[in-house]
Amino acid sequence: MAKNKNLIYIAISIVAFLVLAFLYSTPVLTGKQLFQHDIVQYKGGAKELLDYRAAHDKETYWSDSMFGGMPTYQMGGRFDGDIIKKIDSYLNILPRPVNYLFLLFAGFFLLGMVVVRNWKYALLGATFFGLSTYFYIIIAAGHNGKVNTIEYFAPLLAGILLVYIRKKYITGFIITTLFFGLQVAANHPQMTYYLFLGLGFLFLSELIRAVLKKVPMKHFLISSAVIGFSLAIGVGMNSQRIMANSEYIKETIRGKQILTNDANTAGNTGLDKESILLWSYGKLETLNLFIPRLMGGGSQEPEAAEMMGKVQELVQENVSSQEEMNTMSENISKGFSGATYWGDQPGTSGPAYQGAVVCFLAILGFFFAGKKYRYWILGATILTILLAWGSNFMPLSNLFIDFVPFYSKFRAPSSILVVVELLFPLIAIIGLYRFYTDSTLEQEYKKKILLYVSGGTLGLLLILLLFGKSLLGFHTDNEKAYFPPFLLDYFVEERFKLFRIDAIKAFIYVLITAGVLFLSLKQKLSQNFALIIIGAVSLFDLWMVNKRYLNDENYVDKIFAENPFQTEGSDYLAEKVGNNPNLQSILSSIPVNKTLETISEKDKNHYRIYNQVLGVSGETNTSYFKSSIGGYHAVRLRRYDDVMNEYITAVDSIKTPKILNLLNTKYMVFGNPEQPQVVPNPNTNGNAWFVSEVRVANSPDEELKLIGEVDTKKVAIVGKEDGKQFLNRDKYILPDSTASISLTKYEANELEFKSRSKTPQLAVFSEIYYPHGWKMFVDGKEVPYLKADYLLRAVHVPAGDHNIRMIFEPEVIETGKWISLLCFAVFILLSAFGIFWLNKNKKKEITLDSQI
């Protein structure tokens, strides 16, 4: 009877999560959809991929849409053997972001049930975790892969704890394998990597407990083997994705550096330290886990527009001449980083706010929770906070970048705080549960800890409220250096107001929570009523803060979400856009989009466009209509990135046109967003060409230098290894002024050319070199190809008439497919056998005692 009653409460909790998710996302009930910046960029960059999929009902693993061409593994490419991804799709079947919110709640509920085995505390913890502000910020930005990965954090940890703590080896194996597989399928390795940095403390804790004979060593070894096997199967189920990306990553900016110069050292792997640490949390900024606008919140808080209007008024009032205005404007631009945010990061969409109630209860939890949870959670919390400081704590950052495998592959260390956002709610409910249910905790101890923690927390808030302006400053060093005093004073005052509002709220929330716990100690408030009050206060707090960053303005009519690249303006469209800042960019881009559409409709050949109006590395409008020189992607091919940095980002009037010609840039768009101007490029090298000379460079640096100097229509620059081919008598080339080569077929993953020459030639193709998966055929016979001009493909062509075909068929896709299917089959068979065994031997399975 009790078991059935418990199941009813669990079902009610699941329904509650659905209701909460829909209540937060009410616009989806009217058919509106989220408008997410990164998803808009994805739709542009993946247009060729999506069109190919729709036309051929199969996948292309290469697209020419962005950065000259790149694999689609990180652009939304699908994998045939990806059964685990299909499961992820079914779990995320609800409209966005309801799907994410529901799974965040439900996943932590499972974790709570594993840890405290009480639905009330699991429900409370689920709201603590599922309402973490950072998740709502990344949903608004469109970091769907990131939140998709995070939603599987809690159930994965639940599976691991079932094995290590509960000794439920079979159930733990099934849950760990399933949710690790789902997490990997969500395809945000950085989040998974950060989680396992934190979980390393759990492994260490269990090892120490085994060494100290708190648990049998045999159990530790069995548990570790089960978890290790689970993780291996989870990886195996994602073999296509992992193997393809592993191959790809080596050729990207996350792989080995090729050049040796001031910014690079050939052979070094990963990003440079400056890129890795650019978004580092300030030490003091860590307190915004507790007070959201300690440092102003986000760079563009709701109050920012009003503040900037007041700034204009103040400037007008305090200048007496145009010259003074120009000087002041120049100084303000040098010092200004954002109206509200004044922290150490270059900018931010918002704080990693955990909630005043959650943080307060987490601190208590470190005193009340059992040792088997307390120490590893504390260690993981401290490490991840220190790593989040990044450039503000270089001894540790240097250690991890230089010596910890794969750490240098990721940037923005501030995002490691997702681990804290998982562990704080966990330790909070563990501590709260023991506070109310564990008779071994003496009343006097609980009272003392509660008094000290409450007094310390409220005392800190009072000090910040009374003396915060002088203690914190509320300005950056740049602002102090460049802002006139009247303007600096204004920003300090306004930011302090924002802080004061949130600090007062935090004071009230903590006071209520502490009061509830004191009343419970005195048995003047029941446990159930106390939990309801704590849950309601926390929910109200987080809900209101989250609405600053993900609210009704983030939802738009379906037409805008599905087609953000509008080409025709109208009064109706303008009316629909209104004052929605998320949509105004659609209106402003219409002239550029129309220009790009006109180019692509008038000239349907294969070529690329250089869009200087929108920039080359922060837009995919161009890619939506035609292949682009630029794009928007965090994992670009290394060689292409080197060329961009050398010749395109920094424009040189002589060398940049040479590179644009090399990349078959047939049209260039200049001017401004309101009046874009198209300039055809008659000097482009075309899709392919024959060269009359091959020049061998002694190093990659020399290769890169020479392509900006020589006439690449006549001279091909090759590296030393590739150059050895032309010492072979069979690979010589001779000039032929009548030789020709032309593109006869173009698809994203297959190109065909016709060539004619009287002598042997070297054909250079304006197609990006990638050594994994591209195959070259001359008259149906596969032949080796080489790298020319630092980043392009080239092939030796004999005299005569020939058909040249290149096709992208990565072997890793087919190999990975069978490994994925095999591992999934192993998982299903072992799970089925395990479930059968459990049903047959229910009374025989050993469980740990229920003490937390």
C-alpha cells in the first residue's frame, strides 16, 4: 500500500514538472517559438546540409556553406547508426524549451530519489536545479547542445551513485549507460568533460573509503568496473559521432598548431591560452551565485536601455563644444564595456545565479550531510570554482592547460560552474533531509550550525548593503581611467541600486528560510509545511530572476523562427516585429538578404561570396543563400583559420584580393546594411585551374606567406612532403596555353570536372583540403591528391581528355556505424538479462543501509 502511494506521489511530481515547464513557457501554447541567436546562425550555416537532406533523403558529411567548406559533424549532421540519438529525440519531443525544463526537473528528481529516497526532497531539489538561472540564459542564447547535455547530468550521477553507494549494480549499470550515452549524443563534449572533472572527486572519495575499510575493497573494485564498462558502452553507442569528431578535431583550431610565430608554436595542441581563458569568472564575481546582480547581472539588463538614454542626457548637459563632445565620446568608447555589467569577463548574458535559498541550504548541507557525500561534493565545488576563475587564478589554470589531457581543447572556463549548479542543489537536499530525519544529529549541533551559518550569511549581506559601494566599487578600471567623474558616479549609483535590490531580496529569502528551520527545531512548524515554504520562496526567487533573461520577448511567430532570413519588407512585417529587440535584427538584415538572394538567383554556379557588410566570422546570412568565405562556428579548420587571420580579418589591399581570388570569391558585398553594394570579382581563379609552375615551400609559414605574394593562377605553392612528388619523373608538368578544366557537376559532397590538355598538368581546385574522407578519381580510377596553396586540393592530371571526380566518403562513418549498433545491441541484451535476473532474484540483491 505504501509503495503504491509513493508511486502516486512520484507520478504527481512528474505532472508538476510538466505544469511548471509549460507555465514558464506559456507562449508555446499559442504556437509561438523561441527565437535563439545561435539557432538562427545554425539555420544559415546548415542550409546546404538541410537542402541536401531534403532533396536526397540521405546525409552529406561535407558542406561548402561556411569558411570555404568543412565537415558537417558539428553542423547538425546525422548518423545512420545513431539509435541513442533517436532516443534523445523522443525524450525531447515536447516543444522547446518545455522539453529542456521538464528533463532538467525530472532528471534531478531521479537523482534525489536515489540519494534521499524521499519524493518530497527529490521534488524540492528538482526545482532547485531545474530553475538554475544559467540554464535559462543559455536557452535564450540558443546553446541547445549545451542544455541538452546538462539535462542528463543528474540522471547520470544517479546511476553512478546507485552503483557506488546503493550497491544496485544492475540498475546502476542500466541508468549509467543509458544516460551517459544520451549525454554524449547531445554533443557538447565540454560540458561532459567538466562534469567528469568534478566526478573524479567521487571516485577518489570511494577509493579512500575502501582503503579506510569504510566499504569493502571488493565492492569498490566491482563498482568501478561496472561504471567503467557502462561508460565504455555509452561511448561505443556514439562511435560514429565520436570517431568522426576525433578525426575532425585534429584538423581544427582545437588540434595541433601548424605555424610557428608570435601566436603559435607548431605541434602544440588546442587553443592558445588567451582564447581558452577569455571568459574567466572574477573571484568576487563568484558571489553572484548568491546575489544575481552583484556585478550588474548581464551586459544588457532590462534597465540598460534607460541607463543609456540618461547617459546621453548627462553628456549633453556636461559638454560645451563639439570638440569636447568628440573627445568625451572617444574616451567613453575606450572605457565602456556595458551599461550594467562591470565584471572581469568581456561581456555576459547574465549571472550563474543558483538562488539565495539554494546557496544558503548548500552551505548548511556541508555541515549536515553524511561524509560519503560531503567531502567529494566540497572538493568538486572548490576545484570547479577555482577553474572558473581562469585567468584570475593562473597557477591552477596553467597546470590544467599544460598537463591535464584535453583541458586546452575548451574555452570559456566560466561555464564549468555548471558542476556547482548540479552539486549545490544536491548537497542542499541531502543536508536538509538529514536535518529533519537523522536522529544522530544532536539538536544542539543543528542549532549551533544553523545559528552560525545564518548569522554569517545575513551578516555578510548587511555589510555589503551598508558598505558595498566603497568595498565593491561598481566600476571597472577602464571606466575609472576614461569616464568623466559625472558619468562614473552615475554608473556606480545605478549599478549599486541594482545590487541593493537583489541583496535585500537575498536577505529576506535567507531570513525566511533560516526562520523556518529554527521554528522546525522548536517543533513549532511541521516538516511538510517547512518544505512547502522553502520550496515556494526558492521557486519565486529563481523564477523572477530567470524571467529577466528568458521571457515572452524571446518567443516569436513561427514564420520568424523558421525563416529568420527575410528578403522582403512590409508594413505587416514591421508591425509584427514591433519593439521586440530579438526581431529587429531581421528587419535590419532585409536589404542584405535581398542582395544575397538576387546574387544566388541570377548566378546559380558554384562560387563563394565575401560579405564585408555583416563581417566574415559572425554571420550565416550569406551561407543561407550561397557559399560564404565566412561563417559562424567555434570549431573551424585550422588551415582556413590561419589564412583568415593572416589575410582576411586584417585586410591588405594587395594580398587580400589574391586570397579572395584563390577561394573563388566571385562576388563581394560592401557598403552598409541599409544600402549594400555588390561588386563582381572578374579576377577570381574559378573552381579549378592548371598551373604552369610548382614552387616548394620549406615550412608551413613560408607556404602561408607565399600565397599572398605569387600569382596563384600560374604558381602552386606546395609543402616539402607534397613537393617530393614532382621530383618523380612520372609527376612532371609542362605548360600548355590551351589547357582547360571546368566544373561540370556540383553537390556538397561530390564534384566533377572535365579537363583537356596536351601535356601533364597540376590541377588546383578551389576546394578546402581535408585529408580524411575525400577521394579523387581520374577517369574512374582512384588517385592520390595533395595539398596546394596551404589549404586547397590539387591533383596531377595526365595529358589528354579526362573526367575528374572527387567524393567525400569518410570510412570512419561506416566503421563507427557498426560499432555503434554493436554496442547498443550489447546494452539491450545485458539490460534485458539484468532485468530478468532482478525479477527472478528480488530478495537476493544486496542494498546499502538507508542512512544518508
